[in-house]
Amino acid sequence: MNPVSRRALSLLASVGFALSIVASASAQSIPDKEINRDLVRRALLDTCVYAEAAKEGAKKEKVVDGCQCASFKAMKPVTNEEVTKISSERAIPDELYRATTEAYGTCVR
């Protein structure tokens, strides 16, 4: 292969690599999910699982079930208007996290 062919091949490879990076970057702009009651509950569930599993002496086999119970209990009194507010502000109020933590104690024995 002559030097001109090698340079052309190298240039084509570089252009292909650059195009793949651009395509990858544009694919990452996934639209936000609609925030609904279940999505808020699952966010509370995830936070609960991480917090409770990190505690020393946690009964890891009971954490997920306990947090599921706690997230359902915390969401029970939440109104549709509050979910709409969470959706518009894109933030879950600290009170819901506290309610989940408090409910966890009643769910795990």
C-alpha cells in the first residue's frame, strides 16, 4: 500500500470515528419521562433501599420488601395536585422522604 492510500485510509477512519461520536452524543438526548404517582413512589423506594441497606446491621434480605411497603404508605395520602407540583418543580419534597423513613419502621420487624 502506498503512503497516499494509507493517509486516505487513516483519514476515512478518523472521519468515521468522529461521526460515530457525534451520533452517540445525539442519541443520549433522551426526552424526560412524564412524572406520575408511580414514578415518585419508585424514587422513594430507591432512596429508601440505598439508605437502609447502607446502615450497619441492616437485614438486607428484608430491605426491599420493607421499602416497598414504606413507599406505598408514604404515597397513600399524596394528592394528584401534589404529584402535579412535583412534576412541575421536578423535585420530591423532603417530607415524602421523611414519611418513607418513618413508615419503614412500621413495615420491617
